[in-house]
Amino acid sequence: MDVADGAVISKSITASVQLEEKLRPWRKRTIQIITTELWHKESVEEIKPIAQVAGHGSADIKQAILTGKNGCILKPIQDPPRGTREKKFYDDVFNGNDEVHKKFQQVMPKYYGTCIKKVGEKGERKEFLMIENLTKGYEKPCIMDVKIGLRTYGPDANQAKMDKQNSYYKGTREPFGFCVLGLSSFHGEEKENAIVKDKKYGEYLNAENIQEFLVNYLDSNTFPDNSKVLAKLFSSKLNTLLELFESQSTYHLYGSSVLFVYDSIAALKFHKGEIDEDKLAKCVNVTMIDFAHVWEGEGKQDSNYLPGIQHLHRIVTEFSM
């Protein structure tokens, strides 16, 4: 994830309470990104942090993503240079009219600019990115954050950071060029069981058990045929992202993630024959997030990012067969 200002907890929180004991105390009433709806009050007391499956906000409340009015998400702008780079990337992409920027717009959450909000006990003024909430309208959304790249640090990283980052997720990052940072899903005949996997799970994955993260995320043990249909839909959406990075040489990305989202209740309705595949596809989404380490491509293909997308697309596609 490494998507938040709002207040009204949706009815889906009732179905998600099984997650509470697995989350830090400050995250207790905000179970997932999708458990909040539109906010209706402007007071700072109404702002609530959102529980994240990955990213800075999953460990530090001060960096937590918040729900925002009009169904958007408020993401805190990080200190320079990371926050400056991310804001510039959003501005450049969504103000650009050339073919490359239009293609990026198709694989990123919609961007509505920035806003200033007062947060914390002292009412500190903080700037936020206003971003589309991809889980809006989902009854029981399932989320997965996959970081893409053979290396996850930018060209400005010092040796200490390089060594630290290179020690993580070796089981998948080195052979496949991606890391599963976290996932949350709903399992069972009626999607009654909430499942959460954190970064430790991602560290456990390797070339021998790589498809296991899809088994968990798509609830393949309960509905094997359904999971294949979901994987096919995800594969199709990943293909758009793959085609972009096979051709674009404008940007190089480091430490950026692909966010997977689907509504488990829509998947259940598909299994029961209540909706068709076209309607299910509208409840499946893949988008790029986290752009604190975007650099100029200088006319060269992004050889750090592309292999990760290629392997991820291949693994998801194979799972669908």
C-alpha cells in the first residue's frame, strides 16, 4: 500500500473485527483502507488513521494515511527530497498530455492535488496528497502490496542503506525482482474469516513456494476455480503495466509498489452465479503507488523495475491456468 482524512466507519468494519487483535492499538477502529466511507465533518477530531498492510504508516501513526472527503485518500507528503519527488511525479503525470504520461495515468490512482490539514494534539499543519480511494464501494476488500524492483533504493542511497535494503526479501527480490510487503484477505464459504500477512510472510517466500502468496490472497483453498478467474483478471490489468514499462524510458522507479485490490463479496457473488465476469472485473484493481524515489529515465529502459513486473505478470498468469 506502500493510499488517506475521514471519520465515518463503514458497515464493513463489523465483518472485519476479527482483524483487531492482530493490529496495533492505535489501528483498532480502522481495520482496512476500505472500512471508511465519506467524511461529513470538517473538525480535525474527525480525522482517523487508516490501517495499512505495508508502508511507513503501518508502523508509525505520524505517517499514517487518512481518509478524506469526496472519497479520496490523504497521504502525508514526506520531508524533502522524497516528498518533493513524489508530489512532482504526480503533478507531472496528471498535468502531462503526451502519450507516456497518459499511459501512466491509466495505471495510477487518480490525483486531485494537495491540501493542508491540521493534525495531532497541537493542530500541526501538514500537507497531504489527495488520491483516489480504490476500495470505495467494496464490501469486504482484499488488499496486497507488492514492491517492485531488483533493488528498492534510489541512486542517492548511501552504502548503509544499500546494505540494509539488500538484506531484505532475498527469497523473491533476487530471483523475481519483487517483494510481497503485506496482504489482507477474507477466506471461507461466506468470506467470514479475515486473514492478515505482514512483511515477515514476505521474507518467508522464495522460488519454491512463490505461488503461495496468491493462494492466500485469492483464497484458492476455498474456491480454486474462482481464484483462477481472479488471477486472470489481475493478469490482464498487470499486462497494461507491463506494456508501459516495456516501452517507456522517461522515468526510472525505485521502491514503488503495485497495489492489488478486489472485493471478496463480489467474488463470492460470482461463484454463486449472481454476477458475471464483466461485473466482477469492475471489482478488481491493480495500480501503482509510492513514488518517493522516481528519477529521470534519460531515454533508457527501466531495467530495475521491468523484470519485477515481468515475473509478477508471469506468476499471476500461470496461476490463472
